[in-house]
Amino acid sequence: MKASDLLVAALEAEGVEYIFAVPGEENLDLLESLRTSSIRLIVTRHEQGAGFMAATYGRLTGKPGVCLATLGPGATNLTTPAAYAALGAFPLVIITGQKPIKVSKQAQFQIVDVVALFTPLCKMAKQIVNGNRIPSLIREGFRRAQEERPGAVLLELPEDIAEEKTSEPVVAPHPRHYAVAGDAALDEAAERIVAAERPLLLVGAGANRRSACKALRKFVDNTQFPFFDTQMGKGVLDEASPLYLGTAALSSDDYVHCAIERADLIVNIGHDVVEKPPFFMEPGGQTVIHINYKAAEVDQVYFPQLEVIGDIAGSVERLGERLRGKRPCDLTAYAGVHEEIAAHIRRGSDDARFPVIPQRVVADVRKVMGRDDIVALDNGIYKIWFARNYIAHEPNTILVDNALATMGAGLPSAMMAAMLSPERRVLAVCGDGGFMMNSQEVETAVRLGLNLVVLILNDAAYGMIRWKQEQLGFPDYGLSFANPDFVTYAKSYGATGHRIDSSQALVPTLSEAFESGGVHLVDLPVDYSENRKVLIDELSAMECPQ
């Protein structure tokens, strides 16, 4: 068979369902091989859209998503999705084309050293120099992409290699089982927890992977451990629980940090230093137990005193066995914090001002979305509001990027969620700046027949940076712009557009959009004056409840 046929056969053996792509002429052999395969080709309007969709496939399924681009500018457009996957720990396999490497008559036209470019962003980056190498490279690439800590892998397929003849057999994938932590580490962790007066549990992004959720929920039910989470750990434990003490949307000086400061022991499950720090460790401060698939990456603000390394679910189950029958955690030290956070979330949730303030936006979105429905956030100041105020009940029902934190990923991420879960409501929440970075993918969403609602928070500015600019005392400069008419823009793609003209209109408009199906853009004017009032002035004057 042709080498490109062998590559597709190897992808099929790995269970690949989709390839997200902007193909070029260097991909045409591979494209022809895909045409007669079981893999569905999803053509997007920009390589970033393909990469973000593939990475989100990896995030939601645990299996590597696959994206395809040509050489040169096609490949360079995938560097941001590669970084998105690398920092977010999403399994992703990137396939790019290249000019012939044996005999080329185009000199250096469009040629960039793609392998060297992607090496710092990927767990593995290789050029395929012989068709017989394809089965082993595909197997190794998928293994590395998926293995903890997950990330991106790049394989470059030159034109002349793609058309080579080969008879090499496919290497079949095999299951990978993770060891659990050793007895000594688990025994010491249990002893420290029992000895602590005010232990506290932190849930991070790593616990949102694999089967950790079920084990963690059982652990908390049995121990009555009070907990908080990072932005990417939201939903692993039900935030409606009376044991929930908030999400660390900021690194310090928020209500949740009142609880953190009272703790003498923090059991940190699934967090690593790639995500924005949920708190700062200091010498002489709390003891921190690190429970994760991999050892801690020591940082100036993170240096745990005990590490419990292995499969998170298995480690948590065995730790729970050691704590069975021991005294439950003392919740009285945190009761006031829980009540204050709950009251803080309610403040502003029914504010009738228009343009709408962020607290009302989050509250209204929560009213419309069911327990299992999915909110995919782009990046902007609203991400902080959703992290603090949105109550998540199930894992991966609020997709936050708190690692690379790139703009432009919200819409493609929501599209992937809508493809994988057509029975659930999926809402993309984008600032006007982030939405316009990949807004062309609305055409892809319409073409795919997705049911998807996109809420565009319209302040005609790069709001997050504008807030930081004000926070630093600089004049308002260089961060404002004009927007298209989003209702007309939606119509031009065959989608439906809505413009909100009162605070009372958001809930019925979102509900109607979901009921009618199809792709909808909702233009919502927002008032970000609360950013300074709440996130700066009020938090600066905050006194922790007793």
C-alpha cells in the first residue's frame, strides 16, 4: 500500500474518529487515503479552529484528537493549539505536510523547519523519513500524547514519503495501567491528615481526567473534607455541596483565601504549576500533600512537603481506606467562609442594570443551563466572574483554559463539545475580542449542523487588559475597537442572530435559542464597571468572616 494508506490504517487502529483540517497540496495523498477510510474529515476555516477542536476532543474524551495542516504557514498556524494542548494537558496529535525530502525542485519555497519549531511545544516532534516507520511512530506518538501528563505530538509527512510503497504492518495499541502510590507515602499522608486540625482539600485539572471523579466524590462523602478547586478543576466535586468553599479564580486576597489561610494542611489533588496558582506557599506556612500522576514541579510558590504519586483514583481510594473510621474534619473553622462566599455569589445576580453586569450574566446563564450542560469559555475578564460565581455540578461542564489562557479557543472548543454531546445544551461564552479571532468557524458550525449558542459579551474593547490598565493607574488608551453588527453577521453565515436590549431579555432569549436548535449568536452589551468595584476595591477592603 501507499505510505499515506498505511498512516490512515494506523490512525484507524488507534480509534481515530475525526481529523480536523485545513489541507494543502502537500497533504493530497493523505487526503485521498482518508476519503475511503472510516475517519470523518472536518474541514475548518483556519488551522487554529482545527487545532482547538482536536485539543478539546482530547480534553473531553481522554483520547488524542488529530488535526492536519500543510507545510509552512499552515503548520505555523498550529503553534498556538500545540501550546494550548501542552499547557492544558490535552492529548493532541498534529500531522503536517512537507515538500519532498529526497528530490525537491522548489528550493526553499514555503519551507520552515517545522520539527524544530514544534519541539519546545510538543512531547514528541518527528519527521517521517521512511514509510516503514509510520506504524511505530503513530503508536509512539499516540502513547506519548495520551500518557500523563498529556500534551501535543507532531508528525511531519513529506510528499514523497506519503506516496512511497510499503508493506509494514500496523502496531496495535495496548492498554496502559498506572500504578498507585506506595504504602509508605499513603500511610504518611493519612497520619498527617488525622493529625491536622483544619485540613482542606484542593481539586485541580488533573482530577478532571480519567476516572478520578468517582473516587474523589466517595472520598469526600466519607471524610466530609471541606474543599475548594482551581478553575480547571471545577465540577469534579459538586460545587452545590455545603463542603464547597469556592474556586480560586485569583491567586490571593479573595474570600476563598480566608479558608486557605485557616488551613494547617492542604491536600492538593491534581493541580500543577502550569495553572494559575490557586494560592501561594510560603516558608513556615501550611503543609501541602501533593497527590497526582506525576511528581510536583517545584516552583517558588509551590513546594509540597509530601508527594503521593500514582493513579489519582487508586491513590484516593487507598487513602480513603486508611481514613475510614477516623474523626471527620472540623467544619466549624470554615462555616463562616462558606456562608460569605454563597452570599457574595448572590449579590448582583438580579441586578437590573443595562448593559448587564457580569454577576447577572453568570446567574442568568446558570438558570438556563442544566446540570450536565456545557459552558465553554473563551478568555477575558468574564472568565474570573464565571470561575468565582458559576456553580458547576459535573466534570467538564465548564471548560476553562487557565493554562495558556489564549483568546480565540472558546468557539471551536464549544463546537467540539456540541459534536460529542448533541443531547446536551452547549454555550460558548466569548468576549467580542476573542470571538472575532476565530469567528469564521461559525460557517463550520452551521455546515456541521450543530446545535450551539454563542453568547458574545460586547464591550467594544479588550476588556481584561483594559481592567489591568486601570488597575495600574494608566490612562485608558489603545484597547478599544468597533464591532460588526453581530445579528447581520450571524445571518450571513446562515446562523440566527439576537441582540439583547434589556437585562430581563437574556434568559428568555437563550432559552428560545436552545429550544429552536441550530447555531445562534447572541449580542449582549456588558458593563464592566463592577470589575474595579468588586475585584479591586471590595476585595482590598475585605475582612475575613470569623
